[in-house]
Amino acid sequence: MERNLSKNAFINALALLGGGGALIVLARYENSATAEIASAFFAIGFLVALVSWFQMRLEAREDAERLEVEALARSRNDSALFSESAAETFPARRAREQFERWLVPAFTGFLFVLESVGIWAFRKDLLQNPDSMAAPDPTLALAAFATVGLVLFLLGKYSARLAQLEDCRLLRPGASAVLLGALLAGISAGIAAADWFGFPKYDRYAAWVLIGVLALIALETLATLIFERYRPRVRGKVQRIVYESRIVGLLGQSGGLFSTAAHALDYQFGFKVSETWFYKFLEGAIARLVLVWIGILVVCSCFVVIEPGEQGLLERFGRPIGDGVQEPGLHVKFPWPIDTVLRLPTRELQSFHVGYVADPEAEKERTLLWTRAHYKEEFNLLVASREQQQNTVTGDNTVPVNLLSVSIPVQYLVSDIRAWVYNHSNASELLERIANREVVRYMASVDIDKVMSYGRLEASRDLQTAIQAHADDARLGVKIVFVGLQDIHPPVGTKQLQVAAAYEEVIGAVAQKEAKILTAEGYSAETLPMAGANSARKLNEAHASAARKTAVAAGQSAQFVHQLAAYDAAPTVFRQRNYLDTFAKAVGPARKLVIGPTNTSDIIILNLEDKLTKELLDAGIENPGQKK
């Protein structure tokens, strides 16, 4: 019987080799990425089946050796003739132990490396060729894949049942790999049928799913290697096959899901987890629980909530239904995958940036300098210049262009959700490319001094108009709300060439020149009016002095003429009056004291307008007749 099991294991390996070769040929002929990745599973399954067949042969040799030793011991009536500790007595057992100790872990590690390389290669190929190609003859691929799947299914089912009846653990990996190969051939046939019906894109979807499954198997292989090293071992208990994948067993033999899980739990924990009441209850009720869970998911997929600020597009089997635009609120639809709703924030401002790659750490810096980078990556744009300078060394005229680093935020609203979704495969990327093109074109046509100073608002309006016009031509269904020029400066440059620093020095020199010119003009505007005012004041004072002196001289001349007439009329009176007037003027400012006699009783009344001080009134006045 062992000979038949070994033969069946070898047939499984040959079937996997032949099926994988057929799939790779059909994949190349039909441009099927799914079949190409499925062939990798066939290659891994072939190696596993081949190693399990070889290990089965080692165990068969060990059993034959043990039977020969036991027969020889019985013939000599000495059960202790051969000690089990003598390695040279049991070379087959020693070979099997060395194989399980060294070659099996090494082969499992090699499987992990092979699976990792396959994941990397297939992922790179899908990313480089994202578009699906129609098959030349889908009907031929459908028939070929179905034939391979049917043959592998019959052979795998027979091997799996034989492994279960004979309790042959080494036949299980090959049988599971054959059944998984049948499943993959069936999936490839389904993809060919979808291509026949006009849906070639499902080939790429299925390929990505298979890459994910291969990644899970690789992780399981790595985890098995690690856990097997630290797993507690029970003496006399058969060890688990390290290179056997439980995921392959579950995918190839979905009906034995609980039995496989039970064996795995029992093996890892070292006791009969499958005999506990909870496990038995779960095993009996799992079908109902799965159905209830699927029913809940189906019912939940019949309802969709469109949030405020969003709009939804209703699709049935991937095609829009009528207008299909759903407004915010609760909506009812057929369950997935019949109906799907694509939700987009059409009433919320969306934005992207032109000219730089954002850096969250650099954006925290509140002080912005031209000599320091503001973002993770800044792009330099060509900007026109009105001035054409001449090289002082060669005498050649330089090209009238400059470089500027710009950061331009663009904000937009989706005005037509159907045009945004259906007119282009990636509308947001197309809008960004249009904005980048218009920014480059505009910067090459505007003067650098204008765009860095007073022309920013005009540049913002012109860019918004240009981007909106080209977006309308492309039927993107968007409205450009704002285009801002928030940061425009010369390139930061390198350590050897500090462009921004040199530009700052030039700007600083120009600013200093303008400041000195304005200071001189201010001084001139202040000094000239003051000099004119002083000149006018002195002239007016001179004219006033001349007029005053002339008037005084004329008055004195007229006064002398009148005085002469008065003197001629009454000389005595004139002299006496002039004398009194002169005396009054002379003694007018002086203080006068009147001292009356003490031996009379006369009453003298004086009009003392200038009051005497208290000290003067209290001062004692000596009587001339009083003795001291």
C-alpha cells in the first residue's frame, strides 16, 4: 500500500508540473495575468509535492528497515540485539531524521524566498502594465483552462480522499496543491469567460487578489518557521509537516475547514481543543451564523447614506442608471454587487498644489526666508524678464529669462459629478496636469518684477481663467474657485551658489539706494520752504521798520511845527507846561511819600492808587522835634 501511496504522490507532482506548464503557455498566448500568477502556485505546489514524495520514500525505507531488524531479532530470539541508540544500525532512520532536521527547514526557507520574489516580480509587472489586454481567442482559453481544472480536480479529490482513508499525512500537501491548482484553473476559465463577454479588466483584479493570497501564504510560511522552532514537543508524537500550508489546504479543500482548524489547534496547544464544548457548539452552528452574517451584510448593503456636502452616483452592474445622481440623505438600492453608489464631496472645497511637495514639518515654521526651503521639494519655473543684460566679460547679451520657485494652491468644486466620474478615468490627475501646464505657460510670458510685486492679483485672475477654460474644454465638470500665488521667491540654490541670498543682496542695495534718495528729497522738501519763509520774514520786518521810522520822523516834524505855533502864541505858558510835563514824566515812575505836619489839624485827602506795602506803613517815621 505504501508503494501505491508513493506512486500517487509522484503522480501529483507530475500533474502539478504539467498543469503549471499548460497554464504558463496559455497565459503567454492569451495575455492572462491571472493564469500567469496561478502558474507560480503550480510551481510552488510541484516543489512541495516533490519534497513530500521524497520524504514519503524515506519513511517507507525506515519502516522497511525496522521490519527487517525486528524479523532478524525474532529469528535470533534476542530483542536487545540491536540497540535503538546505535545510529549505524538504523541508517534509514538516521537519514530521515537528518532530512527533517536540516533539509526540511532549509526547503521551507527557500519556499519563503521563492514566494517573496514571486510577489515582487508580479507586483512590478502589474504596476508597469496596468491596462488589460483582450485575449486573441477567449473561447480557446476557456476550454483549455476548464479541461486542466477538471483533470486536476478529479486527481486531487482522489488523492485527498486516499490520504484521509490511509491517514497519510505526507500525501496531504500534494493533494491540497492539486486541488488548489484545479481551483486556480477554474478561476482562469472564469476570467476568460469574462473577457469573452467584454470585461477584460477583471483579469487585473483577479491577478491582484492572487498576489494577496500569495503574500498570505508567504507570511504563513515565515510564521511556521518561527513557531516551529519554539513549539513545545511531545515525545513520540508525530511532528507537523513544516512546508505544508494550511491556507492551501483550506482553499483546496474548503469542506475540511473545521477539521483542518481542529488539527492545527490541537497541534499548537498540545491538547484536544476540538473536544471542548465551545468548539463543538461553534462547529454545529457555524453554518447558521455565517448565513445570518451574510444576510446582515446583504441587508446593510441595501441602504446608503449620502452625507451633507456629498453627492452619489448609483450604478447597476457597473453602469449608471438614468441620471443616477443622489442628493444627501438616506437612499435604498439593490444589494451589492448589483447596485453600488459612488460618493463624492461635490459641495466641499477640494484643493491641490502646483509647484511644490508639501512638508508638514517645514510648514510649522512661521518665519519665511528666501534662503531657506519652505517645502519638501520646490520646483523652479522659467519667468520672462524685460531687461536684457550684457556680460561684461564676453560682451554677449544674456537670455532674458529667470528662475522662480512658486507655490500656487488651487481650490475647486465638482459642479457636474457625472462628467467628473465618467468622462475621464482620473479626472483629479488630469486637472492637476492642466493647472501645471497653464502655470508654466503663464510664468514664461510674464515679467519677473511684475509677478513678484504688483501683478500677483492679476496673475491669479489670469491663471484661474485659463485653468477654467481648459477644464471646460476637457469636460471635467469642475469650477475653479481660487488660484493663489502665496509664495514666490528666487530659488534657494545650493551651498556653492546661493541664488536667493544674492538676490536679497541686490534687493537690499536697491532698497538702500531708494531710501537715501527719499531721505535727500525729504531734506530738500523741508529746507527750501524754511529758507523761503525766513527770507520773507526778514524782508517784511525790514519794510515794517522803515515804515515805522518814517512815520515817527514825520510825526516829530509835524509836532515841532505845531509846538512852534503854540510858543509864538504864549511863550510863558508853553514853557511852564512843558516844564510840568517833563517833570511829571521824570518823576512819574518814582514812588512818592507825603509827610504831613503833626502840629496842625488839617485834613488831607490823597488818592493813593498805588498802595503802600505793609512794611512801609509800619515803618516808624521820626519826628523832627523828637529826641533820639
